[in-house]
Amino acid sequence: MLTVYLTAQGFRVSALHSGRELMALMARDAPALLLLDLGLPGEDGFAIARAVREHWHCGLIIVTGRGDAIDKVVGLEVGADDYVTKPFDLRELLARIKAVLRRTAPPLPIAPAVAPPMPAPSGQVLRFARWELNMAARRLLDPSGIEVSLTTGEFEILGVLATHPNRVLTRDFLLESTRGREAGPFDRTIDVQIGRLRRKLEPDPANPQIIKSVRGAGYILVAKVEVT
């Protein structure tokens, strides 16, 4: 059904039935976006998602009948850009696919809701707390110059925080800037992504010194940002 529908919408679609088939396709013709069902017979969908994230940069949407909140959190933890549960409306899934494809294609979109943001041309490099974020190359280097892998969602959020330093950004603003929608009442997407960023950026993630929480408000990148 999805193959027929998405092909009719102008996409080139490859339908696969196992993790092995997926890895073979990724090696020879990696797609722009992957729709992954967690319920593959005899396979761990989360493990497949983790393997994709470790080796390839592409959009990743989990499409599954597993709607438990814990599964959603784990899906985001392993790097999914979105999580859609069955049954779903085909038009909604199409809208989510287009939104992820927009986010995974440079340049990084910056919403104008917080003013005045720092200018963010696609070629700029942002340096903070001895870290270096290259917006054009979509690459993060640690203080020793080693590249640190980021998922699409992590890069987008860090990019927004770094172009609005020392300003409290709400969860709604971060979600709107990176995913084009507002947070729902139980939406933990931003909190999960911030937690993952802290584990990569902070010497002590439990006592963050770069990305801090502001109770009842949101998050703030407190380091001085230099632009080159």
C-alpha cells in the first residue's frame, strides 16, 4: 500500500523485507529517507535503526503498531526523526515524510520567533566552549578536533540553540524550528534530544554547563558563541 501510494506521489520507493536487505541497499544506494517497521519477524527493529544511524545520514521515520510511550522514547533515543503508529492516515504520513526531508536538506531553517537571532548563512562555523559546529558541512568537532556523530534531530536542535545563544528557547519554539509543529501535551521529543546532546557535549551530563534547563520555560545554550 505504501509503495503504491508514495510512488504515485513522485517518490522512488524500494520495498524491503529484512535488515539484511536494507543493509545491502544502504551500501549501494542509500535512500534519502527510511520508513522502518519495528515488527520485523525475528529481527530487532531498534537494532536496525541504531545500525543505520551509526553509518548513514538519512531521514528515519519509524512506522509501527507499537504505540507504547516507552517504545516511542526508545525510537527517538536510537535516532529516529519521527515516530508514527498504526493505523495512520496516508496524507499525514506524507506530510511527515516531507517535513523530515525538508529538515535533512541544508541549509538549516531558523524560525524568526525569537529576535534578534544571530545570522546563520549556510557556510558559517559556530564555536562555543571549544566545540566547533560547521553549519554547511553539518559536522560537530569536539575540543580535540574529533568529529562527533549527530543525528539529524540533534544537529537541528544544537544549530538552533547555537544561533540563539544565551536566550531561553521554549520546547514549542525548538520543535517548531526543527520539526515544523508544536509540542503536544505529552511530547518528550525535545527533552530526549537534549538529553542525548548533553551526553555528547557535557563532561558531566547530570550537571550540564553548556545546555541548561530553565524550569517551566525551556533550554538555553549559555556558552559564548563565536561566528566565522
